[in-house]
Amino acid sequence: MHHAIRRQTIGDILRRTALRLPDKPAIHCGGTRWTYAEFDALATRLAAGLAQHGVGHGDRVAVLARNSHGFAALRFALARLGAVLVPINFMLKADEAAYILRHAGARMLATDGGLAELARAAAKLDTQVTDFIWLPSEDPDEPAPGMISFHDLAACTAPLPDAPLQSTDMAQIVYTSGTESTPKGAMMTHDAVLWEYVSACLDADIAEKDVVLHALPLYHCAQLDVFFGPAIYVGAENHITSKPTPDNLLPMMAARGITSFFAAPTVWIALLRSPLLERTDLSRLAKGYYGASIMPVEVIKELARRLPLVRLWNLYGQTEIAPLATILGPDDQLRKPGSAGRPALNVETRVVDDQMRNVAVGEVGEIVHRSPHLMLGYFHDDERTRAAFHGDWFHSGDLGVIDEEGYITVVDRKKDMIKTGGENVASREVEEMIYRLPQVSEAAVIGLPDPQWVEAVTAVIVLKAGQELTGQQVIDHCGAHMARFKAPKRVIFADALPKNPSGKLLKRQLRQAYMESPAA
């Protein structure tokens, strides 16, 4: 039997939608508009063009780019080739991006005009990158010199090579900032991502009639695979922007009749604080989604009050589960405020103790999952894969409580991950950086509630005797060596850090101590 007969891959779903809805608007970004038939044909030509440049089945192609129609097309072109997408956070510094390029073994790196300099700088740092692909941006720009142009690739007339592609093949490796100092690459197969699309479509009500605005970064699996992919699967109309600011988003929502929008809590908060909000016609906006960190309950109430026509969903998960695990629907927002909801359609979730026994209602335990959404494991990292799948369940590393109705609330991160502005920051990585300052005796990095960032990266530092250091010096030092979002927003100097009898730092106690106190 030919391998294509029963196949279901990310590349196949676009073709099926194009056959079903050929003339429907598929992509609108800047001045570019494609129907589904045009988008589908372009993805195939782009794939054929990439094949002529030597990209084949299993090859890792990294993308360091802002949201654009170019990014969207490349995602489906790579899927058609059986090549592996490696999206990179464009807020990383060159050496952080280079680690991912090196670890993934990417020989090709796609980028755009605004990030071309960072892409070249990263590629130079002992990576295997030999070629760059230039992607067009939301705003018109010229191809970067010395790069393979998206437009040239998309003009390819050669037929697409017949690859022995299967749904169990790898579709992407998405790097997640672990608590360890090195990120881990979650290997996602086509079928894992597609099962997750099914859960997203049904539980988050992603539908053909939706007019969706994709404004959070597509390098992040939340925007890419909970919203963009499922929207293509069902045939919704997609508007893509790279500027998630109120001044851009609000007029765009009104002008384009946006009905569905996802954002991290920080972006929803920015919209609520914008003077434009009251003057913007958002009467078409029917579905609002948030995730990536916990939405403050006061903000949920304010959203319900000021945007009464918008039904809200909270989505919780992590990269390793493609990334949807649990959902809190519109009817439960005010009934179960702060909760992450219940497991999505294709997910089984428990809250367990260290012996893998279910904890009692209201008791804190670790959140673990079983699901076809889950990753195969971490790329080239058997040890961390074994740890993550210990006891035949996937260990999220998040601590939660479950109530009598089965709703889960995330209370803490086992690994003290800080979620700031929708980005993950591993406290240990920031601590390691602070420890490079010779004046520092001890440092602990925690997330403290913040009206703008949801959690502000906060450093609590004990200085060596007789040494002096200012908070600004600490912030500048971190900002010079790490992505800006990882650097502390606040620095507090203390005489000592709280520890238990065995010397383990008590971060929860630290958080409680400084929760109310202003920054020093």
C-alpha cells in the first residue's frame, strides 16, 4: 500500500482545507492576502524550492523570525517535506540561539530583515548553519543580501519529491527553558500535534466561521499549535501581525472584524489599560483566550465587565504536550477563578504524590499527564526524557491541587519557573548569572506578582561582607548577557536567605516575605 493513502500530517490538513474551501480567505498579513487554494499551492512550491536546496526528510530547519505570512507558509512547506521545524525565540541573545542551532544540528536558518543580524551572529558561533532563508515580513522589505529569498523558493516549478512521510515522523523540535541551564528540545510528531489540534478545536471552540488574530509569537507553540494550526485545520480566516501592542491590535480588531483572539495575560492587561479600548468597536469579538501564565482573578472580572460579549477560555499546558493539557471554559471563569480547568479531550491528568498516588482533594501534588499530544522525548537527551516519563506518566514539574469537581489549580512550579509577560524564565539560569558578580555571596531569584508582567523576575541578594553593589548594576549585568526578559525587574538586598535544616533554600517563604514589600 502506498504510504500516502492513510497519511495524516500537518501538510495534509492544509491541502484538505484548500479542497474544501478553495476561495475562502486563509491568510491576511500586511499587504498580503492568500485564499486557501493560493496558500496550499504556495506551500507546495516553497517545499519544492527548499528540496532543490537540499532540504529533505528529517532535516532540521530553524526559524528565527517575527510573525508573518512567510513564517506561516514555511511551517507548512517544511511539513510537506518531512523536514523538522525548529522555532527559536527571537528575544534570545546570539549565544542562547546558537546553543539551540548547535544542539538541533540545523544547517538552514530562516529569518527576516529585522532579525537577520541576530541570525548571522548566532550562526557564526560554532553552529552547522550553512544557508539562510529570508522570509518576508508584515511590513514590505527587501530580501537580505546573501540569503535564499522566500520569493525565489516560492517560484519553483519543479514537482515536489515524493517523500515516505508518516504521521509518526517528527514535525518539530521545540526548545523549552528548563530549570537546568540548558534548554531541552521537545520532539513532536505530526500525529501528536494533530491530536492536539482535535482537542483545541473541540474544547476551545475553534471553528470555520472564526476570524482569528494571531499576534503572539508563532515561535511559541501556544500561538502556533493551539490557534494557528487548528484554525487552518477547520478553515478559519487568519490575520497575522508581529506587533502585539494595543495601538496596533485594537484598530486591527475593529477594521478586520476579528472574532477570536488569544493573548498572554500581560497583553490582555495592556488592552484594558489602553485609552483606545473605550473608542474601539469590538462588537465582533466573541472568543477570548489566555494562557502561558495565570490570569489575576481581578483582571478576569474586569474583562467580563468591560468586554461582556467576549467568552473567555483559559488554556494550560506545556511545550511537551503540544502544548494543551487542560481547559477552563467560559462558564467556569467566574465560578472557578484562577483554575486551569479540567483535562482536554485527548488528555488524562492526575495530581499525584511522590509515590504516584492520587492526592486528596485540596492537597498539593505534581500534575502528570497521559496523552497522544505528548512528545516522543527530549532530542539527544535520554536522561532527562527518562526523568520526565518516570512511572509511565509525563511529569509536568508543576504543582497543583484538584477540587471535588476535578478542576485543577496550578499553585507553584516544582522547578521555580517564573512566567513573565508570557515567557518562561528559569530562576536558576538568572541565579547563575548573578553569581558571576564577585560581590555576591548568595542569590535567589523568584517571581513576584506584578501588574504589568504578571510575575516580575526578582533577585534577592546577600552581599559578601564589606562589598557594595546597586540593584541597577545587577540588572545591567544580567541584561548584557541574557535576553532582556530574563533580567531581574527588581533587586532586593537581604542579610540572609531562609533555608530549611538541610540547607535547602525556601523559595516559597521568600515569595511570601516579599509579596507585600516594595523593592529595595
